[in-house]
Amino acid sequence: MTVAVVPHLYVALVERGVVRETGGYPTGRDRLEIADESVFLERKSVLARARTLPATVSDPRIGAVIDLLRNNGTYRGETGLLSIIAGDWYPPATRDVISSILRGVRHMSTSQ
């Protein structure tokens, strides 16, 4: 069974107060806006620190985001770098998700 992830993600982000809808999103004319700029800036800072100082990462969710950026082949400057965060300390489910996403990205890039 295939589930459209994006609509569920939008609903979850709105329910958690991360973003808010403007108008009747997602009609195309409306959009999502950041609900709390300070939270956004703090999270952005954490990710920036993790990219430049991977040894400081202690949250597997942050490590997973950075590993995906470094290894998915779409970000200039990150392409082809081996993951320097992922390790045995990741929960098995997190490792499985990262591996599955990267396999899918590789498959898509080789089949185009």
C-alpha cells in the first residue's frame, strides 16, 4: 500500500505548531508559514552546527538529516561524502529509514 507522505507531514507540522496555514493550503495559491521564527532559527542553528561539527551530534534525528544531506547526491558540496555521523548509536529503525531513503535516491538517479 502506498501512502502520500507529504499531506500527512503538513498536517502533523500544523498540529504541532511548527507551521501555520495561510488560506486553504494546499490549493497552490496558499502556503505554509513558519509559526515561531525563534524555534526555526534555533533548529537551523542546530543543523548548521551538526554539518560543521559532526562530533557534537547527540540526537539521531539530527544525525539522520545531516547524513541524508551528505549522501543523497543533490546538495553541492555534500555529494559523495561518506556519512560521518551515522553509527551504531543510531536506533535500528533510524538506520533502516536512512538506508531505505538513500537506496531509493540512488535507484531514482540511476534509472533516469
